[in-house]
Amino acid sequence: MSVIYLLISISIIVAIAFLIAFIKAVKSGQYDDDYTPSVRMLFDDEIVKKENPNKLIQTEKQKSI
Amino acid sequence: MDAENCFHCGNEILKKDEIVFDEKKFCCNGCKTVYEIFSQNDLTCYYDFQAAPGATPQDIQGKYDFLDNEEIVTKLLEFQERTTHIVSLYIPHIHCSSCIWILENLQKLQPGINASQVNFPEKKVRITFNPEQTSLKDIVYLLSSIGYEPYISLENFDEGKKKIDRTLIYKIGVAFFCFGNIMLLSFPEYFEVEEYWIDQYRGFFRWLIFGLSLPTFIYSASGYYVSAWKSMKSGLLNIDIPIALGIVVMFVRSTVDIVFDYGQGFFDSMAGLIFFMLLGKLFQKKTYDFLSFERDYKSYFPIAITKVLPNGDEESVQVYDIQKGDRLLIRNQELIPVDGILISEKASIDYSFVTGEAVPIEKKSGDKVFAGGKQMGKVIEMEVLFSVSQSYLTQLWSNDVFQKRVEQQHKNITDRISRYFTPALLALAIVSFIYWIFIDVTTAFNVFTAILIVACPCALALTAPFTLGNVLRILGKRKLYLKNALVVEQLAKVDTIVFDKTGTITTNKKTAITYEGTELNSSELRLLKNVLRGSNHPLSRRLYDFIPNQEKVETSSFEEIIGKGIFAEIEGNTIKLGSSQFLKTMTENTHKKTKVHVEINGVYKGSYVFNNQYRKGLEELFADLAKHYNLVVLSGDNDGEKRILEKMLPSKTTLVFNQKPEQKLQYIEQLQKEGKNVMMVGDGLNDAGALAQSNLGLSISENVNVFSPACDGILDATQFDKIAFFMQYSKNAMKTIYMSFGLSLLYNVVGLSYAVTGALDPIVAAIIMPLSTITIVSFVTILTNLYAGKK
């Protein structure tokens, strides 16, 4: 039954590791801005259009007043 | 995309200015250029995240020349090394996800920029760049050219690195860690499984729990001990005393319990209680990082200014280095930092920061110009009379009001309740102790500690933070930004509201002029403009500016009848301009609209209508407020508008004119001496003193991001007519708090009934505590939202 000492110790150590990780994260400033990252992560999916830039310059000549 | 609105900035397109480019419509060349920059760099995704996210770039020619000055740049940089510089810039325009996207892709627009990161709540962008390839000035120009002009002021220059206080988060982290683990380890005992192994390991579990509770007890709860100690020393009984007492008693009693093997103790409740209360603190700490409530002149003034050296060269100097006798160059839209004498022939200075009056004042060579004015138009030159710290405007800030910054003598609602709660609780504990001591000494101690534990006013302490925190958030959504939760309480207590006139109950924006009647042809317009040139009446000046430029013609006769109008002869035509009585027309002058009627050669043509410059909903608002509050209008202007205001506003309203900034301050002071609780609503720097003196200073701002003097709250100008609702809402919030106080006391009574009879099980405490917390939190959340919805 003394395995319970071992198991509980391990579980507490794991918990402490998470606590330390949390404190480190806060210290490094990850929690200072809790809005921007939530928006930023959505940008990665942008589709990079491989358009020919010449086309745009042409339209500029035609359409600019 | 709306066809009528600009693809880039979303403003309405005037037909004559419309520019079509790449099948998209733009309102002006600036917006088109930004679009061009983006499309050539493959950054049109900008428009995908949000429709019309942009701003029209402003003309900034020469405005940032001071960024050539090494010394100034060094002060602005956050980090500096040979190949890496880091700078944080405040950009007021940041408002949507498109902004984040474009600003984080700056490196695609300019080589030399390595990375950029946006902090949205603070509206800041942090740019890492290589100074060998680009410079801060180039970056600022780039940002300005895409419509994201940074705001650099003297304040940036002075502030050191801000230290962010994260202790509360650490404390919550630690408390939650302990709370969670203690709860898990407590479960076996909750169910009291009388099994062999539980008996065997009970000691181990209990001591482990004891160990886990130490960090919470010592570190997380430390704030409460300090606060309780302070309040005891100052003789005030605040809510932190019973809290600290409860925590300490809980800890000691639980330790005694496990040492003598009486039971499992209340460590679980203690950790939970601390965790929930810290959470409440966090909830209340709503801040608007992009707003500054403590602004003084520093945030208005530019960092550097162009100085003209005796040999004619120009040089950027720091504002603090300006000395008497220096010659300065002030460009269009630049703020005059010091008092001085105008050297250039003519200047037109907008003192709207100082007075709230938007119409620029004409100055001639040799006139005195004061700090705080903004030059409109050509570049001017001036000679300095005083240094920055001695100028009139900055002198205003040396007034005592700004120095002492009122050490909150205001007691918050929780503390007022606890003044009765704490003694009552102690009395009850002692009485029951004395009662039980005759029966059984051990039970007596148990009852005494149980009372203190169960009555630990967790729910009571949570009520106000959660309600007020919620109210702050709801008000913030409606564009009333309050400095902190205490302001809500003060808002509910106000009985007198003082309004500034110019800029507060009137708008700062130039009023639109419209013409009604028979269309005037170009020759008639020419005559009109020439007649108006001779008149100095404010309406004539405005009308003169309104009519497009015309050829100059001399008037042959000109007569101005004061208070009525102008009668003039020009090129053989007779022109009559003025009020309806003067022209004997039928249309009447209502108080809402000011009209200038036109008659040419005896034929009535029509009238120019100057639209009402009072804010929308002013009359209704005042009528509403007058039912509950004393209203005062303080104005720096002369009493020219007295009659109009008297007609518009409720008769109870006190109107005071010709008030200088110091007099406004004194007026408020006088009201306070009469025992009034004064709220000041103002806008310009001229109200700054009054705003600071009043019990609650509310600043009205057309642009919340940039200009507002030091105050307790900032209200977006578009929400002006909602003031009555905000006042009512704050009162309802207080009502909510009282109701939920009642509720939490009910829980206390239930808990105490267990405690006094000596039957408090740890499990009962562990159930009552979170249950009361949850009830209170949901109760106040529902109620505050309910009140907000009801209008």
C-alpha cells in the first residue's frame, strides 16, 4: 500500500511543475495582453495570392483620374 | 461593401471627390494611396478581416523632424544595440483585427523592420528594427503614410519603463494550485469511509494538506493581513479585518485539530475562500490601458520643436531646452509649447484644447500667443517669453488640486457595512463562547472558532467587486470609461451636476451651414462675399469662410446695424443681410436655428441656416436630470447665449458666465463646502482644475483615444445624451449590492446557526462557502445585466 506515498508525491510534483510553468509564463509577459494573440492565431490561415503585380499597376494607369 | 462609402476608411464619399481605382471607390487620394501601397505589396488581406478598416493618412510634412535628433530617439527606444533597436509606439487608430494584421506585417513594407507585435488593449505596436537599414523616423513616416500615425508626446519622453504589477496573478495561481490539491486530498475524508487504509493514511493526508495550505496562508493571503493591520492602526474597521481574522482562526483551529487528531480541519475552505476572494479582486481590476486618466500637460505637448538659430538654420530641440528669447517655428497643426510673441505677420490659432472653443483666433505680429494653442495654416515664427514650466497653462497645473491628488478619503460601501458587521460578529462570538464555557470548555473553543470561520465574510467581500467590476465592463461597452470601481459608487452619490458649456453641452465641431431659398448665382455670391468681408460679426465671419473665394470688389456704402444686420451697396446693387426682423420677412428665428437672411435689390432670396451647435438630446437630458439633481452650467464665455440657454434648459438650472479656469475650480469648491456632492462634466484643459476638484470629474471627448484632461471617467461625446441613464444605472448597481449583501448575510445566519450550536462540520463549511460565492456572483451578474438592458 505504500505505493500511495509514491503516487501522491508524483502527482504533487507534477502539479508543482505546472505551477512553476504558469508563474514563468506570467513573468515573461504572456498574460499582459490577452486579446491580440487570440486574433493573431487566425491570421496564419491567410491565402497568399500569387498574383502578378503588373496587373495592379496596369489598372492604376487605366483607372486613376 | 457599401457603394456609398470609401473602401478604405468607410467614410461617406462626396460625389465630386470620388476616386475609382481598381474597381473600388475611395473618398480621397490619401485612402487610394494606402490601398495602392497595400495592393502592390500583396497585403490586400487587410480588407478581408474587417470592411473599411483604414484611416485617411494625414499630412505630416516636417512634423517628425525631431526624430533626427539622436538624443530624443534614444529616449524613446526601449532597447538599443548596434543592429537592433526596439521601440513601442502608441497608435490611437488601432481598433480592429485588420489593424493588427497590417501592423504585424510591417516588415513586408519596409526592409530593416525585423518584427512588429501589436498589443491591442494598449493600442501599442512594438517594432524591432535594424538601425543600419532604416530609422525610427522612416518607420514613423511609413506608419503615417498608411494611416497609422503614432502619437508621440512629452509623456513618452519622461516615462521610464513601466513596471507591470503581476503579484495578484501569482497569488491567484498559487492559491488555485493549493485549493485544487487540497480539495482532491480532502475527498476521502468527506465521505468518511471507515476503511482500514483511510485510517492508516489519515495522518499522511492531513499533514500533506497542511503543507499545501501554507503557501496560500502565508503568500496568497498576505494582502489581507497587511490591509487589516493598517485599518486597525488607523482605527477604521474595514472588511479585511474579519477576513484576516477568519483566515488566521481557520488556520490555527485546523492545525490544532490535526495535531490532536480532532478532525481534518478547514484547510479546504480556507484555500477556496482565499482563491475566490482574490478572483474577485482581479475581476474588479478592470483597466482601460489605452486610456490615461492622469493626464497633465505633458501628454498634450510635443517632444521637440523646431528652433531657428541666429544664422537662420533650423534645429530640433527638446521642449524642456527651450529658453527665453529663442525663436521657434510652428508648423500647421503643431501645438505651441510655450508662451511667446508672434513674429510672423499673421497666425490663426486654435485654442480648443485650452478653452474648448473651436473657432481659431487671429493673431497679428507682436501679439502674445499662449501655450496650448494650435497653429492652423501656414508656418509661423515666434519668440519665446517663458520656458515650458513657467507658461500660463503649465502654471495652472501647479495648483494644489493637482499636487495632492486626493488620498482617497472616500470610504467604500463594503467598509461602511463592515463597520457594523465586524463588532457584531465579535460580540456574537464572545457571547456564545461565554455561554458554552459553563457547559463544556472544549465545545466553547470549538464554537468560538467555528463562528469566526463560518462568518468570514467571503460572500460579503465578493459582492462589491463583482457588481462594480461588471458595471465597469457594461459601461465601457457603452463608451463610458471609468477609472476604477470606486467611481461607480461616487456616481451614485452625486447630487449636483456642473456642466461646462463650450465643448461639453455644445459640440466642438464646426457647425454646418446650409442655404435655404432661391439659388444664388455666382455674381450674387461674389457680392455677398464682398459685403461680408467688412463685417466683424461672428456669424459674418463664419459665413465669409463658408462662401467660396471670389474676386475682390469694393463696397460703395456699408452700414452695420448692431444686433440686426448689414446694409450695403455694391456695384449698384443693394444688399441686405441679417435677422428676420431686420429684413421684415415672415420666417421666425427659432432658438434652435440661427439664420442669416439675404435680400438683394429688394428681392428676398433665402437664408443661411447655422445649425444648432448644442449636443443632440441636450434638452431631454437636462429635463430628465433636473428631476433628481441640481444642475449648473459654467461657461468661460460671456453671457451672449444666456437667453437661448434659459429657454432650452429647465428653469432650475443655474447659469454662470465669464468663468476663468481658477474661478470654475473655486465655484466647485464652494458647492462642496455647502455639502454638495459635485460631478463636473467638462472637456478642455480649462476645466482641468474643476475636474480635479470635483468629487467626480467626467470628461467628454470627441476622440476618446487622444485628448482628455485628468479625470475619473471619460465619456465618448456621442453618448452625451445617455448621462441620465448612466446616473440611474449606477444607483441601480448600488441597489444590487445592498440586495446581495442581504443575501450573503442570510448565508452567514445559516452558517452561524450551525456554529453556535457547536455542530459545524468541515464538510458543511466546505459546502456553504462555495455555494454562497456562486449564488452571489450569479445574482449580481444577472441583476446588473438586467438593469443595463432596461432603459
